[in-house]
Amino acid sequence: MKKIKIEKIIRSNRKTIALTVTPDATLIVRAPMKTSLDYIENLVQKKRLWIESKQEFFQKNSQKYFPKEFVNGEGFWYLGKEYKLEIVENQEIPVILENTLKIAKECLPFAKKCLVQWYKQMAFYKISQRAKRYAKETGLSYNTIRITDAQKRWGSCGPKGTLNFSWRLIMSPMKILDYVVVHELAHLEEPNHSSRFWNKVKVLLPDYKERQEWLKENGNRLRV
């Protein structure tokens, strides 16, 4: 039987072992400092079926996504719903969302840039709304919201209270966007992923693990 490859082992002061299969189908193990390699490899073997099913899922799904062609009828995601692209003549505003995602014909030579800019604007608007709501509920105070071009990191919390979010989040359902917002707000008080951190997240989002899992499994679909 072929041995499952562990791409990376990350050791820290955590108390338990966590196995993560990333969207590119690689396996990452997070383990306590003193955990032996033999113990980790035995655990990976025990979880073989789960790991292989996750890897198969990502390998199959990654083959379904091709670069966008920006043609009529092509699907684009916004807040978890797919909208068909409609190329419109004589439209003064580059991108308009109605029953379809309308893009001005004049924008076609630089359609991706145009659409990403629209996604960024909408991400800033929606994320700012949700951050204000959850900050009020928790009594936490942040400084500013920044929308980034991050490809692998959905959000981060800066040292001066700046909350950073990838614009790609605006393509996910609102409950997933909320999860990342709450996650980063919790980091304002708890900089690491300790039990205290996750308890703060759980108070606001009891089903945070389901939302977290959705993002792990579908994050690679959130792209243009």
C-alpha cells in the first residue's frame, strides 16, 4: 500500500493534532512540539480513508475550473449565488448586478480587471457592514478594513487593529463571509488559535466548524 505523503508538519504549543488537506490536495499536519514522527505517521495511516476522500474531492473539482472567457452566459459568483454574465452595449457603469451580471461591452478588453475592481468595491461595502455589526455585538474595536488581493489567506488581523480580507470572499455565501469576519475580530483579543480564541468565535457562530469546512472545500472555486 502506497504511503500517504505528508507535505508539511507544523509544530507548536497546541495540545492536539490536526490534519488538513488543502485545495491543491496536499496534506498538512499540525502537531504538539514533542509528538514523534512515528505517532504522526500512524495517525495519518488510520485516517487514510478520510485523507484520500478529501484529496480525491479536490483533484476532481480542481479540474472543473478553467480561466474565464468573459462571454455571454458564463457564470460568476456573488454572495454564494451564480449570476450569468451579460455583455451590454452603451452601459456607462462598467459592472451592474441585477438578475444577471451586466458588464459594459467597452470593458471587454480588460474585463477581468474591471470585474475584480467591482468585486473589491462590493467586498469593502459588505465586509464593513458585517464587521460593524459583530464589533457592536462583541464590544470589540478595530481600526480600519482593508481589501487585499490575497490568494491563500482569507483574512488577517494587523498589529494596529487593521482587519484585512481577500476580495474573493465576496463570492462566498454571507454565512461564510461572516465566519471570516468574526474570526478576524476574535484575533483582536486572542492573537493565536487557542481554545479561548475558538470559544469567542463559537459564542457568535455555534456552527463555525461547518462554515470553516465549507471554506476549505470550496475556497478554490472563489476565483475569476
